[in-house]
Amino acid sequence: MSVESKIKEAAGYVKEELYENGDSPEAKRKAQEGRDLRNEGRIEDGKAPKPGTPGTEN
């Protein structure tokens, strides 16, 4: 478990949370970038990616 992967996961989570409720295509794109970054960090740590949206148990 590297510090870099934990930072990626945290930064991706924050970015996703910031943009997830936006209605514009730009907000949706940035929320997806956040999900991708979060999952990249999780994969580097050997964890399974989170396919669901924040605030749900999926």
C-alpha cells in the first residue's frame, strides 16, 4: 500500500464528489475522471475497483 495510491484514491473521491451532482456534460465528465482516478488508486493498492456511485453501497 503506497502513499501515492492512497492519494490518488482520495483525490479521485473528492473530484467525483465535487462534480457528481452537476447537470452539465463537463461536470459529468469530471465526475467520471474522479471515479477513474479513485479506482486507479484502489487497483494499485490491490483492492477491487468501486463500480457504484458515492453515497450508495454499490
